[in-house]
Amino acid sequence: MITLALSKGRIFDDTLPLLRAANIEVLDNPETSRKLILDTNQPGVRVVLVRASDVPTYVENGGADLGITGRDTLIEHGGQGMYQPLDLQIAKCRISVAVRADFDYERAVKQGSRLRVATKYVAIAREFFAAKGVHVDLIKLYGSMELAPLTGLADAIVDLVSTGNTLKANHLVEVERIMDISSRLVVNQASLKLKQAPIRALIDAFAKAVAERS
Ligand code: PRP
Ligand code: MG
């Protein structure tokens, strides 16, 4: 049995065509079903639905043989314990710094002010501002980062930007792009040895599908 860990939403939706290219059809729809283990048309392959930030934990510790997770999540988790054979080029977005439209970010940086930065991406934010030589107080949040500058909790946020609609709707502006993000395939190291043939076949089918799309 091969277990693939996915999270609901963009990553799940964008993974379905890749699975199809490997002749795998997921038989349940996570939007309408409450099941967490989804069967596929292949008796030897199943999908487990986990929180996006839990995918690396499942794969690293053998709760799943493979997983698909954003580069953001992988950096925050630390991906050393897993193989990362493939950038799937799906769920593309970026991690940026954003502030209220009336906050003069450039000036604050130039003056060497201490910035209060709210984010789910503490490791990425710490590294980015350290490299810039900007002193920051990091405030860890788990979602809806955009609220922080609006309520006075923080001066800036570090968050994912895709369409930019959430920033716009909350009168925030993107002032720096930190990095581009896409989703990666991650593989448990023991699984790759013990289940080499089926996992290699899956990696190859994904790689071919990714190459054909770009
Ligand atoms: C993500 C991200 C941004 C938004 C970006 O939030 O944290 O808020 O999507 O997308 P956009 O640029 O297309 O508007 P999500 O809705 O996943 O919720 P969360 O931050 O509360 O986890
Ligand atoms: Mg959000």
C-alpha cells in the first residue's frame, strides 16, 4: 500500500491532474465527504487528508509514504528528513511583506525602527529580516494575518500572496517579495527503499506530467 498525504484545497485540486497522469483516480470528493482516507481506483494507492502544515510531519515519520506540500511549509518545518525529488509547479504563489497603505515601510526600514511583524512563517520572516539587518519582533499567528496591521497588532505581515485579492480587500500593500512558492513532492526515506518500484513509477509519472505542462 502506498499512502499519499495531501491537504484540501488548492494543493488537492492541482494534484488531481498529476494523479490522473499516473492513472490514479481519487474516488471520494473531500468537499462533500468527511472521510479522511480516500480510496483510489488503484487498490494499492490511497490518499490521506491532513492539515497543510502537517504533511511534512506525516511523511517524515512514515504516516505517509509521499506527500505534496508547499515550499513555504517545507522551509518552516525543515525538510532534511525527506527526499524532495520534484518541484510540481502547482499552487504557485509568493511570500511577501505587506503593510497598511498608510504605513511608510521604506522610511521605517531606513530609520532602523523596530518592526512588529505578524506571520505564520516565523522562520522565513526571521531569516529575511536578519539578512536585511532590520530588527523585528515576530508575532506568531496561525491564520488571517491581514488583520494584524488593521487592528494595531503589528506594523507588517509576512504571508502568502496569490491573486493579491485578500491584500486589496483589506487595504494592504505588498512592499517586498521574499520568495516564490510552489508545491513539492516529498518522500519518506525508508519508503523509497522499501517500496522502490511503485514510488519510482509515481515520481516518474509526475515528472513527465509536470514537464508536459510547462
Ligand atoms: C491565504 C494567504 C492569504 C491569501 C492569499 O490565506 O494566507 O491570506 O490566501 O491569496 P490571494 O492573494 O489570492 O488573496 P487562506 O485563505 O488560505 O487562509 P489563512 O491565512 O487563514 O490560513
Ligand atoms: Mg490568509
